[in-house]
Amino acid sequence: MSTISIKSGLSDGYSLPKSQVVIVGTKPYLKTLQFEKNLASKLNGINEDLFKAALILQEKSKSVPLYLNLAKIISLPAEASHGKKLEEKDIKFLQSLIENIRICAQQVDTPCNELHSEAFANEAIKMVESLGVPIQKTVIIGEKLKEEGFGGIYHVGKAAVNPPIFACFSYTPEGATENIALVGKGIVYDTGGMQIKPASGMVGMKSDMAGAAGLLGAFCTLVKNGFKQNLHCLLCIAENSISPVANKPDDIITMLSGKTVEIAHTDAEGRLVLADGVYYAKTKLNANVIIDMATLTGAQAFATGKLHAGILTNCEKWENKSLEAGRKSGDLVHPFVFAPDLHFKDFDSKVADMKNLHSESSVGAPSSTAGLFIGSHIDFGKDCSWLHFDIAFPASSGERATGFGVALISRLLGNYTDVDIAKL
């Protein structure tokens, strides 16, 4: 009896097979490609005749898979072209963007037993160290967070085996006049804490660090492509777990801002870690633009749908720029209601400065008020522009991560580079 050896052709990562090639372009451009010069080395198993046959099929279809799905040709409408040849720096930007979108998605898809808090922080450090430019790193771990007053991050993560971590990466080129901070929610797993999620609600909670992963990817993309202003990436990393020392309802904690918070629900943890992060950005880094991103609320889907992230901001100019960046990048965005004077009273507490969850008699939309909790620790963006993105649903598609946020923020801040294709 003969033995047949079967070897998998799939990659060992958490993404799509790395062997597949996707060729994207308008029909006129695709027809100008020289197979031997442009494609032969990348399309093993596909010859020129097969490629030409696929181009003929393009006349009737927008997408044609090639032999054994080794490659796919996708035809774009003519209006998708910006009408000029890409320069080398445009191509470099697109390559960086694509790479970091896939890295982001891989990180979000990686389970917490592999990408726990320390592993995520270490991976982030490796990513920024590979950029080839000076990056100042500040990393605060475990009990040191408590000593330095990071009450939100510390108390959310103190119950887990792996410690909570605050990591700040700063890129400060010469001649910079703007100070921009990206603050990401990095909850590597969210059980809900002592008020534990139901079984069906806990599946997929490895993705609760998608905000941090998205902003890390955007930071690396922008720095790699000659960002001209000061740019900081702040990762608020923790696992919301359960143990005798975990946060409990009725606990009162003191945040980095000095404000006290009554824990009304242990599953409203993301806003606690981000509140510390944005306060650090404003007071320690003197950021004049603060962008936070998080898979924050399940209600986001009811407010803006499953494809559009929600944005809450004190600045109409940045809101409009975010909507434009969303349309041009494909990471779509729609505004939340920003009305702190009407809605923040939903967090009133008799024993602390605020609760971490709106009251049952809440008058504000849950996704909007959740963002306001974060903003309250920086006076709702007083003396700065503050943008909060809730990406709870667009961060995933089915059971897989999308890499949402990398393209959005890279395009939103692209005007601070010399890359034409990145600019609004």
C-alpha cells in the first residue's frame, strides 16, 4: 500500500494564505501589464496565456480567480483612478498601509493565551523599533501603574495573571509644531469582570484590543512615511478578568485625572483605561489633538450600523475631516451626538465624582455617553481637539478582524506627510 504525503500550503499565521496574490487595477491599466516583467515571478503556477484569458473574462466580470485560487484579478471602475501615475513614495505608503492593516487584523484575531498583555506590549515595541527612526518609549507595568496613579488601567487589569500595561511611543521630528496623540483601548480579553458576560457574549472578546491595534498600525504607517509632526501612540493594555481582587460593583477608584469613579458595572471597563490614557496625553504630552479609538459599546451598531464607526468630537473641523477620511479610505465613519451639557448628568453619583455607567433614566444615547465619560477627564477637549472613535462592529466581519482604523487614521493625518495619495 502506497503512502501519500499531504503538505498544507497555508501559512502558519492567523491571516489569509500568504501565497495568494491579488492584482487590482482599472481595466485599461491591467491590459498594459507585461506578464514577464511585472507578474511572472509572483504568480507561480500561472502562465501568460492563462493571465491573458483572465483579462478577456474581465470584460464580463469585476473579479476573476486564477488557477486554484493562487491569484485573483479585481477590476476597478475607471472613476476609481485618481488619473495620474503613482510616485515611488505613494507606492511605499500603500505597501506600509497594507502591511499594517494585515498585522492589525492578525493581532486582533490572535487569542489571549498567545497575545496576552505582555505579549501585545512586546510586539508593539518590536514594531516601533523596526521603523528605523528614534522612538521614545515609556512602559509602565503592574503595581507601578498603581504607584503612579493610573487607577483606571490598574484596577481593570489587576485581576488577571498577566499584568496591566501602559505603553507610550513618541516620535518627535525636528521642526514639529503639532502634538498629536493616538490613544488605544487594548483589552486583550474581556470577560466582563465580576459582572460576567453570558457565554454567547464572551465569544470573540479577544478582539477588544482592536482600537489599540488599529492605532499602532496607523502610527507605524505614518512614521514610516515621513510624518512631519510629533506623534504619540498610547496603548492602554489590560485583561478584564475575574479573581478575588477584581473590580466589584460599588468600588470607588481614583483615576489618573484625580477624579473618583464609582464602579456601577465591571463590564464598562474600556472607558476606564482610555480615561487614563487621554489624560496622560493632554497633561504629560501636551497634545493639542487627541484621538482615542476603542471597541467600546455594543450600542454602536444601533447608532451607526455595523459598517460605520461612530465619532464623538468637540471639533466640527476634525469631524468633517474624519468623515472625508472614512469615505476615501473605506473605513467609514458617522457622527455621534456630542452634548456633554445635556448628557453627562447620566453619570451622576452620590458617593464619587461620577459612575462608570449611565443611569437607568439616561437621556443620552449609550454610545455617545460612553465617549463622554472618557472626555470628562480632559474637560471634554478643552484647549485641544478631541476625537473618540467607537469601532465595536466594523472592527470585525463575521469571525475575522478587518484591520479597521489603520487606513482611517493614516488618511486622516496624511496631510502631515509628503505623500500625495495619503492626503485628503
